[in-house]
Amino acid sequence: MDVRYLLLFFLFNAALDSYVNGAIPPCDSEIYCTGPILHQVQKAKLYDDDKYFVDMKLREAPDVVLAAFRNLTMEWPNATVPPVQLQQFLSSYFEKPGTEFEEWTPPDWHDKPSFLEGITDGKLRLWAEKIHQLWKQLGRKIHTSVKDHPELYSQIYTPHPVVVPGGRFRELYYWDSYWVINGLLLSEMRDTAHGMIQNFLYLVNRYGFIPNGGRIYYERRSQPPFLTLMVESYYQATKDKEFLRAALPVLEKEYQFWIKNRSVAVSVSGTLHVLNHYYVHVGLPRPESYTDDLELAEGLSDEQTEQLWMDLKSGAESGWDFSSRWYVSDHGPNNTLKDTRTSHFVPSDLNALLCRNEKTLASFHRLLDDSDSATLYEQAAARRMEAMEALLWDDERGAWFDFNLLTHTKNIEFYPSNLAPVWAQCYSTAEMGEKAVQYLKTSGGLQFPNGVPTSLSQSGQQWDYPNAWPPLQHMLIHGFSKLESEDAQELAFDLAQRWIGTNWLAYEKYEAMFEKYDVNGDGKPGGGGEYEVQLGFGWTNGVALQLLDQYGSRLTSGSRGLCSGFLLPLLISADLVFL
Ligand SMILES: *[C@@H]1O[C@H](CO)[C@@H](O)[C@H](O)[C@H]1NC(C)=O
Ligand SMILES: *[C@@H]1O[C@H](CO)[C@@H](O)[C@H](O)[C@H]1NC(C)=O
Ligand SMILES: *[C@@H]1O[C@H](CO)[C@@H](O)[C@H](O)[C@H]1NC(C)=O
Ligand SMILES: *[C@@H]1O[C@H](CO)[C@@H](O)[C@H](O)[C@H]1NC(C)=O
């Protein structure tokens, strides 16, 4: 990596930071991303969920639909079509969402993948079989008409079938797919996993990066970059070097996007450090949450509005949409979603992930005997670790905190992401890992029976207390299980037992896997945010299968509240009743 280039880029980025540019639209479609149809349909609130309209299929070519709408608007004062006529217009020119999929049962699904045998508890084993069955329900194949007539769809064509998260998410999602693919590999569904990875490689070749999800309204924002780790998982399962060789240049292309388009440089005691942030330079409402974004911006100036919309999209890019984690703290505890300034934070988890990507890209180059390239990536990882230690690491508290670029201070609130560098193994001394264990124990994050909450702040947003999310549990557990001390490893097991217990109890009650859970209660799905909790659910299933695989000989279905001796004192001291 050429550091001089990064510096130049930083200057360019800094110029953008004054937010003087005109608004860039979320995509080029005048139907799905901008324009009067989107505006009027969403404002009329014809559907419960703004995502419904932008997932509909056109019955006619876009210019015909636009012309028909222009004609229709001429019949009404101020060009505003009343709801009944809007509905009629939609019936004539649009189809219900979901028509772009063919039924598809993954052909590589089979009954008894071998990991099931390692699960000792009979009830958990039966349950794991049911989760394994769910892949059949979540498989989707995109109709070839999407390839032949992309202009009629918001769905982005991808050449291979996908496993979707479930519920309202009628398309592939980027970071979700990492845990889905890990689950598929345990389920011995290598072809399906391979196809999903091929789809992502296709998207990098088409866009230069991977969009948030498989819809054109996600075209200008990404999500936490997990593709390199997907390829790593697949390589570990198959040892397929030719696959690795073909994928590597595409992975590097995606990496370049993050370096060129998402870098920030920060000077600490005279040393300039380059790290990454989420930053989507698109100052219009999210088409799929259009009215939410309009309403949130009421009363703001044009400039404030544009900035808010960019930072909401940057929040979506972070995967944490939305969270008090991205609020700037002018109003202290009275902060609201309006205070979201995602791009003004240097996030601990994004940089941990990129560090792990750099190390993984280095290892791929070593495997393929290109030691010069391997060295470059190792140097990039070393530089990043140094920067993370200078900017994010707090030696007294023992964790890595997001750095606020406005105040030049760390955000010392508790989030599981403060421990992401443990998961990524991106820190320089074993002592730091052990300090991180002590940090978690005293953070307040362990005082709940069902898992580690996303924060300790009850903001009403879905990436906050009391919700706990599968990927965050998995990253904590996986990270701690890799540490030396028995203490750390027992903590990892304990968190796995809690999480599996929660998923299992909720399954017993609802016969469903949820996208998130409540840290309180007995097997309760999570809530809050912009939409109802969703069933399915891709990453939940993937994480559950991975934990059942990792700890299959120890996990039990019936031990809630009895195990985990060292958590009890914490629970009691926090005055929590959970039995
Ligand atoms: C719009 O109106 C014009 C004039 O009445 C008509 O010729 C045209 O066919 C209409 N277009 C559509 C798409 O309805
Ligand atoms: C049309 O717009 C004008 C000016 O904005 C407004 O005063 C009037 O009430 C509007 N009429 C309707 C029917 O919405
Ligand atoms: C990344 O930044 C470059 C300019 O440095 C710009 O041309 C390109 O469109 C950006 N890519 C994306 C996907 O935003
Ligand atoms: C928060 O809101 C309350 C009630 O409106 C007010 O009394 C308090 O001063 C506010 N706190 C801050 C830090 O703005």
C-alpha cells in the first residue's frame, strides 16, 4: 500500500467532509431511487413497510411507467395523485414483490451432515437437524427474466442461487452471508456456499465493491467486508487452491475500495495514522425507508438534512442500523436517531475486520507462493494494528473504543464491538487479550441471562439494549475461545451456553429462529427499530450451528441458571431476577 496515495486521498476525503456537494442519488433509477412515483407512493403510506414498493416489479418499461405517471399527475392539482388513484396506477404498472424468485431447493442438501454426530445432548441434536432443514426454506434462485430485463426489477441479478436471511429480506445480504456460509459448510453444502461466494465475486467485478444487499437501492453503500473471510472458510473446508487463485485478485479489488473510498487519517501526538470508517456520500432518503428518513429530517436545514441522510446510510453500511453507538453526544442522554453521525467515528470492529482481511490476504499470497505481496499485506496489518493501538486501545480499561473524529475522544460506552480486535487477533501482546477479558467482566455486558447486549443504552433502536445479535455473540465467543487462559475459554463456553439456551427456548416456544433476541426473558425475540422482528433466519442459524459444532460435547438444553458459577455474583450484585 502506498502511503502517499492514502494521504492524498485523505485530503480529497477531507474536502468532501464539508458536505458542499449536490446530493448523489442512491441509484440511477428514477422509479426505485428518486423521482415523483417513489415520492408520492411512499408519502401516501399505501403499505406498512416502505420496502414493499421498492421491491415491486414493473409490468412495463420504466419510460412507459414514468410517462403514464406524468399523464396521471396532470389530472390533479399540484400534480399530487390521491391515494385511490395511486393504488390503481400501481395495480396497472407494478406487480407484488417476490416474483423474481423461483422455488429452489439446494441440490447439495442431505439428511445427516457429520457434525450432528458431535452433539451429545439429544434434544439439541434434534434441534440442530431442524435448523439444518431450514436451509431448504431459505434457498432462492433468481428468475432468468431478471437477467434479461433488469430494468423491470430492483433486484440485482446474481448468477447463482442464494440463501436469503428470511422475512422482509427478499434478496441476498452481504455480512449476513458470512455466517450463513459458515453454517452451509457445516451442513456440507459446499456447492451452495461456493455459489454464494461466486455471486459476491461477481458483484465486486460489477461494482468495484459489494453492495449492502441485492437491490439497486443498496448500490452505493456496502456492509462490513466479510468476503475475504468467506473465501477463507471455503478454502479451509475444501483446500481448493484453484478457487483461491481465481478469487484473490477480486478480493484485492474489494480491499482497494475500502482503502481508497473509506479511509481517514488522524494525527496522534504528531504521528499520522490511517484507519477506516463507514462513509456513504449519498444525501437523499433511503428508498426502502423513505418516509422514516423524510420525517426524521423535518425542521432541519438543507445542509443538516443532507448530512443526516448520509450518516443514516453510513449507519446502514456499518450493519448497525441503527444504534446509539453512532450518536454524537452534544445532547448526552437525550440523543436521538437525529444525532446519528456514523461517518464521524473510526469504528473498532471495522478496523479489526480489515486487519483480519489484511492478514488473511497475506496468508493467501503465501499459500500461492507470492511472498512479496504477502509481505505488503503483513505490513499493512502491522501499520493498522499500530494505529488501532494509538487511537482505539485504552490500556487502563482494556478495550478498543470507537474514536470520535469530531471531539477527538474515545467513546467509552460498552458495545461488544469494543472487543472485535480479540476476535480478529489484531493486537500485539497476550496481555492485551487478557485485559480484554477483565474488561468484559466489569463492563456490565455480562449481567444478562440470555447473551451480551448490543449496548447498555435503551434507545429504542434495534442495535442497542435489550437486543442481542448472533454475529456479535459469535465474534465474542470465537475470540475468547482463542485466548490462552482457561478463564477466557470458560467465559467463551459460558456465553455459548447462554446463547444456545436462548435460541433453543425461543425455538421451543415459537418453532422459529429469529434475527435477534432479547437479553432478558425466557427465549424472547428482540424488537425495536424500523421494522418488526424477522423470522428465518440466516445468520442466527449459521451461528447456532457453529456453536453446536464447536461445543457439541458440552452444551446442554436444560441447564439454564445452574451453570456458569462466576456470572452469578455479577447477576446478584446487579439485582437482576431472571429465573
Ligand atoms: C400520455 O398522454 C398522451 C396524451 O394524451 C398519450 O398520447 C399517451 O399515450 C399517454 N401515455 C401513457 C403512457 O399513458
Ligand atoms: C397546491 O399548492 C399550493 C401552493 O403550494 C397550496 O397553497 C395549495 O393548497 C395546494 N393545493 C392542493 C390541492 O394541495
Ligand atoms: C470511490 O472513489 C472514487 C474517487 O476516489 C470514485 O470515483 C468512485 O466512484 C468511488 N466508488 C464508489 C463505489 O463510491
Ligand atoms: C435532557 O432533557 C431533559 C428534559 O427535557 C432536560 O431537562 C435536560 O437538561 C436534558 N439534558 C441534556 C444533557 O441536554
